[in-house]
Amino acid sequence: MSELEVLTVELGSRSYPIYIGDGLLLDQGLLKKHIVGDQVMVVTNETIAPLYLNQFIENFSPDIEVKLVILPDGERYKTLEYLDDIYSALLENRCNRQVTLIALGGGVIGDMTGFAAASYQRGVNFIQVPTTLLSQVDSSVGGKTGVNHRLGKNMIGAFYQPKCVLIDTSVLSSLPERELSAGLAEVIKYGAICDLVFFEWLEKNMAKLLLKDVDALRYAIKISCEEKAIVVAKDEKESGIRATLNYGHTFGHAIESHMGYGVWLHGEAVSVGMCLAAKMSVEQKTLSYEDYLRIESLCRLAQLPTEKPVDMTASDFLRYMQVDKKNTSTSIRLVLLDAIGKAVIFDCADHDLISAVIT
């Protein structure tokens, strides 16, 4: 087992640790101090369960009653219908307010488990144990929870913080290449919006990351979590600076919604969204064309798409972007760049500006 690293999301009395290390799924000592009571419900999916579930739960102490919910795998199951499976299991097993929910899986499992915890009996404890790169570097940290609606992504949810995040880097050895690349989109995002030095490191080390070099992955995860923890501590509920973490996401969510949840992976859609937002930054004369090319090139190095779906029009984008939850009453809120490492909020009331970068 590698040396344990511990970061902290500073939120006063609700602060919590992010544990990063190899083999942490087997270290129940870390989890035990964050479990209240003697009831635990582990929520996972049909892909992760055969890989890691048994070894994860067999190390719980005998005095802990462990119940399981195994959901189908995929973004298209991130719905109220499948969320109800978690509620039903909690009620059928007579779980009380001292139950601790544990999300063992990627972003979908983490978001759904967190929302179930936020709403079951008006709030119970939960722990994030992310098993994909995307969930380790982004969705497990910061307390955004929820489900999709057919009219928009993540439209139903709550801000609700976990008691801890446990990141076992060894689980990435089984991560498919496409999922790895999708996670790298969120890693690239941190460099693009707030850390030029990290962006330059990614340009030099992308090949190592794609080969799952242990040290490179651990470093990328640590820096990404550090960057997000700083932003969340300053702006937990996205009233200001936290909105910059949505760089590429307004365009990207439109792609996911239009194409059908799960057809494009979240990171794939965000990659295209980052390129479109960078292109729009050039059009607004805030970003140099050279920096736009660097962003596009890094996404390609990560084996990510950089062009929108061929059959998706500007009007298709706008239909979904106009109902994005970050918007103001009169504008579509976008995150653009002044430079690599410096994001800015841009409230766009002129839809022609958006259409121009899409067509």
C-alpha cells in the first residue's frame, strides 16, 4: 500500500477529508471513523459489484449491518425511477437516521447516492468511494448530487457534502481506455481554468497518464482534488467562483442531453465543450488563437473528441443551453478563458454569438 495522502475540503463544521492512496478499499479503519451507528448501505452498479464489492464489504466489522443496492450501469439510469430503488431498499431494511450510505462507483452512483442521502428522512450521512478517474478528480468532491431529467442534465438535486471521500488509485487498473480518457477531460479542465503550470505538466505527461502510470495518475488526482477543494471552500453553492468549474459543461451538457444520456460519455462531451468555449473566447478576443490550439491539442492527446456531433445544429445546442440551471433570467452563463489558467464568467444574451462558434 502506498503512502496515504489526506486533503481537506474546508467547510467549517462540515469539513471533510479526501483520502488518496493505493489499496484503500481494504482499509476499513479509514471508513469506520466516518460511520455513525451500525447500519451501512452500499450502493454500487452491475459493473463494479463483481470487481470490488466483496473485497470491500468483507472487511467491515461484525457489528456493522451491511445492506446492498446494485443498480444498472450507465448515465441513462441516473433517473428518479432508479433513485427510488435506493429509497425502497432503505425503507425495506428499516434504515434509520443513523444509517450511512456509501457510494461505490463512478459519477452516476455518487450523484444518486448523495441525493438519496440528502433526502432520505431529511438527511443521512454518506461516503464517496469513487472508482473512475472522472469521479475521483471531480464529481465525488464538492457535494453536488442529483439525477437527470429528460429535458436536462442534473436538473433535480441538492448540494449535500459527504463525510469523506476515499480514493483508491489501484481501481483505475481495471478502467477501460475510453473511461480513462473521459476522466482526463476533467483533469485538463483544472489546468485550463486555474493552473497554467499543471496544464503544461499535462502537455508533457499525457502519454504516461494514458498508460496508467501510477505516479502520474496519483499526481493528477491530487492536484485536481486540491484545486476543486480550494474552489468549493470559497463558494460551496456556486454563487460565484465555483461556476468556473463548469468550463465546457454548458456546451457539454447540451450534447449529452441531445444525443441521449450515455451515448457520449460526460468527459467526451465536456472535451468538445471546452474547445467550443475556447473558440468563443478567441472570438471575444480574450484568448489567443495559440492558446486555443493548445487546449484542442491537449484534448486530442488525451484521445478525446474536439468536434461537435455532426448532426447537432446550433439550434439543438441552444434548446438545451437555454434551460441550463446556471443561467440568469436573461442570459446563458458560460465560462470562457482570458488565458490558459484564468477563467472568467460570461453572461451571453446574444445567442448569435453562441451559434457562430457552433456552425
